[in-house]
Amino acid sequence: MAGGVLDNGFHDVPPGRLATVVTHLEMRAPAPLRPCVTPDGVTLELISAPDVAWYRDLYNRVGAQDWLWFSRLKLSDKAMAAVICDPQVAVYALMRDGQAEGLLELDFRQPGACELAYFGVTKTLIGTTASRFAMNEAITLAWAQPIQRFHVHTCTLDHPAALPFYIRSGFTPIRQQIEIDDDPRVTGSFPRDAGPHVPIFDCDESL
């Protein structure tokens, strides 16, 4: 490895860590909205000053248990509240029957840009048109502000449909990175059965 660039070949990931390929995507002008019928009973609601416990619950149900979302869960309640209650961060929930079943978070803290910080639905809405409906809303809401760039990133821990979905929605891949972090199932932050699609390596075993 020279100058921060990985050499060709295989690279060992230390025990207790996770390695993932992160793809960054961006949109430099509003993409055409894809045809979509709003799912029955589903609405998108802006959640003003979200309660931290409420946010943690939705974040867990959308991404943590199945897809190992964990970066926000490392934050203390105070640190999390500082982000999600920031006036330049907009947290929306996809609601069905009075229950939050999807998360859409737009971060405008960088001047001239909007990050689609978190986006996803629970198992209840997977297989419906809810994600397409939410993405159309995200594009509309983001570009209603004076921005020149709308961006998002996804990784190989996410649902396998996430990257192609973002591309179909009008985002262009611009960069890839390798991210290594502590496996929350090894540290005890997550149950051992979380993210069953990703193996756990918590001891140094010889092949």
C-alpha cells in the first residue's frame, strides 16, 4: 500500500472487523421522477425535532438488524439529538397505520449540497412501491432548496438492490472506497444473529 492506495491482490481484514466497499453517487441536476403509484395508506411526514428513542427504533428496524447500519448507534443520545434536530437536517418518516415504516433523512449542512443521509424501509414495505415513492419525494424536496449537488453513498452491507435502485433513480457513481470498522456483533452492540448475510470473524483462525 503506497500513498493510501491499496496494492492489487488480497488484503487480510483483522478479526473482529468488517470490510465493505462503499460507492458514492451524486446527482448534479434534478432527475426525472419515475412513475409511481403511492402505496395504499402510506404517507410521508416531516418529523420536527425527532425524539432520540423514536429515531433509534426506526433506524434499527430499517437498517440495523438486517443490514448492519451502526454508525448512528455509536452516538450518545446527546450527539444524536444534535444531528437529527439540527435545523438543516430534515427527518421524514414513511407512515402506515400510524407506524413509522421508512426513513428519509436529508442533510443540508454543507452549503450548496444535500446528502441523502439515510434512506430505507422496513420489511413491511419491501416489495411495494414505497421506496420509489419516497425517492421521488426526496428528489423533489432536495432540489426545492438552492443546491448544486445531491449525493448519497451505499455499501456492500446494504440490500443488494440499493445500488442499482440509486442508479435507476438518477444518481451517478463517482467514487469507491474500502471502509473497515469494528463489527458491532463482536463488540456486543448488536446481537450475533444481526446481518446474517455477513459472516462473523471474531478470532484469528489459521486456514
